[in-house]
Amino acid sequence: MPEPIEIQLKKGVLGLCVLALLARDDSYAYEIASRLSDAIDMGEGTIYPLMRRMQTDGWVETYLVESPAGPSRKYYRLTDAGRRALEDQGREWRRFAKAVDDLITEADTPVPATTDTQEGGAAQ
């Protein structure tokens, strides 16, 4: 059974959303997952592989912060490459979203009926 379009869209923009969150402030994975869950209803399990991939790609780097209530937390912050990726992907997303919105808007606009005849009544 195919996945609903909403799930596919969320998976497609998850990396962009994480980059956008980290552009605002450094964060640890659970906090990122919580914010994504609140904003776009994404599950926590999807964030950890993505964070590892972003680190491998050089888009984020990590550092440890001592926690008064347990073990140290691994925080993520954007690198310069991550900021460039955010700019590029953000631009691509806005262009894509506009194109989709334009198509949907066109579909909502009634198209005038056309005739199969040319001026003068002669059929082609």
C-alpha cells in the first residue's frame, strides 16, 4: 500500500526543517525531534539517522554540554556548509512550493470551454 502524500512530503523536507531549526539555535536531537513532532507531527525515531547523515555530510557539528539531570547532551550546530545547504534547499523549496501552488490554483480555476471549430464555422 503506498504511503500517503503527507508522509512522503514530510520525509522529503525533514532535512530542510532540521537545518532551519538549527539556524535559529543549537540543539540536541531529542529537542529537535520534539519541535518537529509539534510542528509537523514527525516521529522521534526518524531524527537520529538524519543527524548522523548531516554530520557525515559536514552540515552539522557536535559538542557536549553537561546536564544537571543526567548524562551530557550532544548538541548540534550548523557549519558553514550547513548554512549554504539551508540557503540552497530553502530556495529550491520555495520555488517548488510556488510551482505546486500555481498548479493547484490553476486546477481550481475553471477553464473556459473551447470549440472544435475555427472562425467562420469550418470544422478542422
